[in-house]
Amino acid sequence: MSPAQQASHDDPETNRTADRPRRKAPSKVRFALILGGLTAFGPLSIDMYLPALPALSSELGASAAQSQLTLTAVLLGLALGQLVAGPISDSVGRRRPLLIGLAVYITASVLCALSGSVYALAALRGLQGLGAAAGVVIARATVRDLYSGREAARFFSSLMLVTGLAPILAPVIGGQILTHTTWRGVFVVLTGFGTLLLLVSAFLLPETKRQEWRQPAHLGSTFRTFGTLLARRSFLGNALTAGLGMSAMFAYISGSSFVLQGVYGMSPQMFSLAFGANAVGIVLAGQINARLVGRVANEVQLLLVALSAAAVAGVVLLGVALLNLPLPFLLAALFVMVASLGFVMPNTTMLALADNRDVSGSASALLGVSQFIVGALAAPLVGLGGTGTALPMATVMCCVVLAALVVFVTLGRHGATGTEVVAGSARNDRAAAADSERDPAVEQ
């Protein structure tokens, strides 16, 4: 028996699919576009209507605080929805929960456009977040169904195009929509986006969760699965590292406009250019990561380098704020830190899901919730320090990236260099030749 045949014989993941009917998965480009659209649900639903908040408040007779409830509601829906959709998709497959979630999203978006009170809008925004969560969590789980190891890291890096650009472009798109219609038009556009993805997913996205990989759906077993995942050092470490990385991004998004415009006197146009440059940085970093992983270095090495660079940039950023150094020093530190997330997010995602194929929906749900919960804590911390200095933003960003490095070295890296991931990497290396000749198999 040849080494390749022996590897296939020894690999249970290969054996358990060998005798089942196969068809080719979507091409990687088409697959990436579909999953990219699903991944964009979160940032588009959160950010696209932000320019419309003043007009929305005026029309509905709501205070600023009441209008902010609509933002809080969609964030809660996105977080809780992932905890529901992820485990269900492990039990019944990916397609049904995804299509149901998209239908819920479309219905909620239509009702948002017709809403007559801020409290009704907040409730509907929560429902909209629940529907969007299915797309976000199932997109990650679907990648894990079809790819592992280096291929998964490369694919998640490709999705950084969406992850990096969507939060930046969403308010710009919303602003352009408002030049032609009211805030209700934003939700009409989101309805159209959801409808398009529903049709595309229904006709072009196959089921990727094989019957033999599915887990029974019971509340008790779901909590046990969550407990098992959180007890794994590698999963917990990488999930926390991803959450802390997202905290740096939330702190940057919430504080940068006040710092760059209010403290350093940048015009709105110059701020947009600086913000856009950092968005380009995170996207380019994600694409560089896709090229380097498995060729120049492995995921753990790249992640360590990226976290170390972010930590150094965080310390420099804090020094710039303390010493009140000129703007170029601040911009350079921000660029390095934000761009490093293009390496951090795809690699932590891959490592967190690496040994959890059978429960990748649940693992994806916990990973997403950790990013929302840990990440969202950063924004109010920046606000508590006031807006007259760069020090609050710099302090929070520096602390969270240093914490991310420590967490990964003590928890995430330990599991990633242990037997679980090493065995998975060995399987990936053995399957590399086969992957070049055929697409991953999926159920009919």
C-alpha cells in the first residue's frame, strides 16, 4: 500500500465519506462570494443605518438614548442568535437553519421599514439580528465542514475582505441611500440584500454537514457541548484571543473619530482617508496571511508574529498619547495594530475550530459570541475616559492586545502545539495532493 493510500486508510474523516455519493462543492470563488455575503450580514445590519439615526429619532419622536436601543437590540440578536443557530445546524444540517434565518431576516427588515414607533423598531431589530446570526455562524461552520488546517486558514483570510471592508463601507452606503430616500429606504435595501442571499443560498449552496457528523439537538446536550468546548484550552485560548482582538477594533472604531478629529484636528475628509487606509491595511494583511500560511510559516507562528507586532504597536500608541507626539506617530501605530488583525482573526478562527468538526456550529457560535461580548466591552471603556485626549483609546487598545498575546501564549498556543492540532495538520498535509485534484465533497 502506498503512503498516500495508507494515509487515506488511516484517516477516519476520509474513510467515513469514501462510499457516499459525491458532487463537487461550489468553486472557491463562488463559495467565497456567497459566504462573504453571509458574513457581511452582521456589519451591514449594524452600521448601514447609523447615518440615519438623527432622522429616525426625529420622525419617531424618540430621544437619542431611545434610538440607541435599536442598535443594542440588533447586537443582542446577533449574539443570542448564534447560540441558537450554531447548535441547531450541528443537528439538522446547515441549509435549513440558514434558509429559515434568512427568511426571518427578510421579514424583520420589511417590518422595520414599516415601523411606527422606536420600541417596535427596537424589537424588530432584535429579530433582524437573530436572522442575521444564522448567516454569520453558519458561514464559519460551513468553511470548517469543507476545509481544515491551512486551507481553512487561507479561506478565512479571504473572508477578511468582507470582515475588513463591510464595517467601513456600510455607513458610506447608508449615507448614499439617504441622499435618495429616508431611513426606511435603508431597511428596504437590507430586505433586497437578504432576498438575494436567500435565493443564492437556496439554489447554489449545497448541504455541507454530513449525516454522520451531526449531533442530536437537546438543550442539555447543547450546554454540555458548550462546556466541553470551553474546557479545551486551545478553543478557549483562541476564542478569547479573537475576542480581545475584536476589542481593539471596537475601541478603534468608537474612539478614532474623536481622537483624530477632536484632538488632532483632522477634517472629516482626512479622517475618512485615514480610516479607509486602515481598512485597506487589514484587508491586505488578510490576503498576505492567505499566501504565507503553510508556505512560509504555520498558523501559530504567523499569529505569534501578528500579536507581537500588535503589542509593540499598542505600547507605541500609548507612548504617543502620553507624550502627545505628532499625528504621524499615532497614525503609524494605529495602522500596524489594525492591520495585524488581518492575521489574527483568520488564524484564531481556524485554530479554534480545528479539532471541532463534529460540533463546528456550536464552536462557531461560541467564537462569534466571544467576539461580540468581549469586543463590545471596549467601546464604553473608551468613552468613560472622555474625548479630550487620545489616552483612553490608546490605553484600552494597548491593554487588550497585550492581554491577547498573553492569553494566546498561555492557552491558545499550548493547545495549538499539542497533539490535537498536530494530528489535524498531519491529515491536512496528507490530503494536500488530493485537494489539488478535486474539490471537497459535499452531500447531495
